[in-house]
Amino acid sequence: MVMILAAVAIPWIPHIARQAWMLGAIALSAWGLTNGAGVHAVWQVLGLELVLYRADNLTFPFALIFHIAAALNVIYSWHDRKWSEHTASLSYAGAAIAALHAGDLVTLFIWWEMTAITSVFLILASGTERSRRAAMRYLLVQVLSGVLLLAGATVIAKHSGSLAFERMTFGGADNLGVWLVFIAFGIKAAFPFLNGWLQDAYPEATATGTVALSAFTTKLAIYALARGFAGTEMLIWIGAAMTALPVFFAVIENDLRRVLAFSLNNQLGFMVVAVGIGTDLALNGAVAHAFVHILYKALLFMSMGAVLHQVGTIKASELGGLYRQMPFTMVCCIIGAMSISAFPLFSGFVAKSLTMSALGDTGLVWVYLVLLFASAGVLEHSGIKIPYFAFFAHESKFETGEAPIGMRVAMGIAALLCVAIGIFPGPLYSILPYAVDYHPYDASHVVGQLQLLIFAMLAFVFLVRMKWYPPEIPSVVLNSDWFYRRLAPALGRPLLGFVMMIWTRFIRVIVWYRDQFWAIADKIMHAPITGPTVPGRAVTIQAALLALLLVIGYFLA
């Protein structure tokens, strides 16, 4: 709430002071994390008990990384003088943090929708027709998620008498409500065939806006799934599909920010699998993965945003050779790429190994193999493709320099955290929800991961040398959003036209009968034999209503 209130004042604060104001608001909000576990704010309204602020071992790591991400975004956007984007970014982060602490489904719904409303302005800030259309589609999907959440909460409250946001189970009297909430969470978590909004909208945001978008919405959904549906087996299979399917799209995509959007979807799959397993180790893996993912995905989006800011394009077919002009950005991008690929000594390794170990304990061999394939795919499309095509693949056609200092500082901090967590995972493990004695740097983990990474790199080199790797050409990659962007309008317009034609004809028939009725009534009222019995139609209607009342009274008497 502190950050949202601070965002209201941003339009009236000068540029440099504005950034300090935003960092101060984030620091003040973060100070609230020292209150410790417990329920700290309850509001009794209309007979409902709304838990506005609840803190526990699950909310803390998410809230901590959300504050870090918000601060990094402020530093990264230091050069940006548009107050509207700063207002949207700070209030969006504040709404996401407030949603983490919601102890009931109604409070969660309010902040759930607030994240949608505030974040859409980060997409609109690009000011293009493409971004405007993408923003409207994004808002439609996000609001739909909120409506489903509220509907589910209503059904659950009707049957259980409670709005508490706790673990939910399928098959009870409130089964419909649980399913509605599950789908609402699934939309925000970008489940298969519900994910099109992510790849549609994120790449259309501004260079700074995409960094903020990558941090909050989807990770809020992971938190919600961990809170409400931990141990739900179907999540294992949904998550496995999420890890594998985006790999194919990312490999052939030309827009490097859209490649990262597909990669984001892939990484969410690992977290969903961990939530589905539901053991202490697995949930620690989901939380740790979400924590480090926010950092290295933000770093990758920052590096690509810096490239976009400097040269005006992010198409792989148009980039290359920028390592000479933007060496610092290149190094930060490679650190982010190595982190997301889970190289030992980088943050992705110490988080992803938790999930893989927990999955190994389940005996689900096919799921384990799918996640191994997805891990190799991550290296292909994010670990190699992003830095290779942005900085090395072709000779540079651009004369440029390094990004603004604020961008470089934010990238440097994120890169430092990625390395520090990878080398010293203890502090990260200490804030996870459950106390689990785990050591990622044993021989089996390190050797196994290095084997996977080495063979994936050899495969990339082989495919490029043999010219079998999909070429980077201007193209449009069809995704599940095609169904509502193209197919639905193509089928819907003729259907709507047919319905409107039938409706128009129906109205014409009704009008014709109405006119005939009044024509007959006028003849009766003004006939020579009866004479003008009443002075007009209004009195005729009144007389008819009085007659109807007399008839009703007669039968009721």
C-alpha cells in the first residue's frame, strides 16, 4: 500500500527527486517485512473478515524478491522522464506485493485485478498501434482471470462459509469454485493454451516496462498455486508441458524479447512441476526458482532492453557484432544466460537442482526426461541464442555505445546477485519456506548438469555449422493467442452477423405487430358507432392496466 500511495505523488515530483522518492517508498515498504510472521491487518466489512496483511514463511521470500525487483527497475529506468510509466511501474509492484499478503480470496481478488490495471499502462507506454492492441488483449485476459477468481471465491464461500486463502482440494461441495480459482491462477501462470497473452503483450512494452512485467504477474501466480494447490498432481503434467512446448517456439522466433517471453513460460513450467510434487523439498525448489528467475530473467530483459534502447531494434536478423560497442551489456547478458541455463556457480543451478532432486524422488521418469529436454532447450534458446545473435552472429550495422548509466548499474547489480547466489546459496536456502538440508554441489549434480550443458552446446554448434539451425528471418510465430486474435474474429464476425440479421428481422416482426395493434386500437377509439371513447393511447394503456388489476384481484380474493 505504501508504494501505491507513493505512486500517486509521482506526477508532481521532479525527475531526479522522483527516482529517490520511489526508492524511498520501496525501502519503507520493505521495512514492513521485519514485522515477522502473523496476521497484522484485518478489516471487518459487510459481515466479512478481510485479512489485508498476512505474513509467513511462504510470503517472505516472494515479498523480498519483489522489493528487490522493484528497486532494480527504478534504477534501470533512471533515464526515463515519463512520469506515467514510473507511476504504473511502482503501483504495479505495490499491488503485487499487497496480493502476496492477502489472507482471503476477496482481498486477493482486489489486488489481483489491480496488478492487471496498473501493468497494462507499461504496454500502452510504447505508444504504437501494435502495443495498443496487445494491451487491450492483455487487459481482457487478465480481467477475465480476476472475474473467475471472484466467481470461484463466491462459490467456495457459499459452501464452506469461509473466504480464507488456504489450501484447496478438488472433489468437495465447492468443487466448481475450486476449479474456477484454479483456472484463474492458471491464466496468470500461463498454462498451456492460456499463455498467449504473455508472448503477445510483453515484447510490445517499453524497454523498461518489460523488465517490470517479467517480475511480478507470473510469479504472483506461482505463489498463489503454492499457497492454494501444493501437491495437486495434475500440476506436474501441466508444468511438464509448459517446460517443453515453448522450446520449439523460442528456437524459431526472430524477436529476441519474444524469445525471452517463451523462455519465461518454459521456466514457469519447472516451478509448476515443483508445486505439483508438493513435498517440502519441491516447494523450496519452486520458491527458490521463482526468486532467482526474477533476477536472471530481469537481467536478460534488461540487456535486450539496453540493445533496443541503443539501436532501436531487437530482431535477431538485424543484430550482431554489438560486443565491440556494448561490452558491459554483453557480459551481463552472458551472466544472465549462464544463470538461466543452470551452469554451476550461477544462481539457476542452485535453484533448479532442488526441483530436479524432488522430481527424482517421485519416480516419474517420463516427466524427469521432459524436464531434461527442456533444460537443454533453455540453453539453446536463451543461453546461446540470445547473446549469440545479439552480440556475435553478424557484423554490426549500427554505430552506438553503451546504454545509459542507470541501465548499466541495474544490470551490474542483477549480474552480481546471480553470481553471488550461485557461489553462496546458503542465504537463499535460509529464507525458503521449509528447513531442508540440501547441498547442490555434489559430484552427481555438477557432473550431470555439465554433461547436459556440454552436449546441448555441441548440438547448437553442429546445427549452425551444418546450416540446419532455423534461420533468423523476419517472421510471425503462431501461438495460442492466434485463437482469439485471428480464429475467433474470423468465425465470430459471420456468426455475429447471422445473429444480428435474425435479431433485426425479429424486431421488424414485433414492430409490425405493434403497429397493427395500435391501428386496430385507433379504429376502435375513433369509430363512428362507439365514438371517441378515451382521449388517446396513454389513457387506453392505463385503463387496460386497471382492468388487469381488477382481474388479478378477483382471482386472489
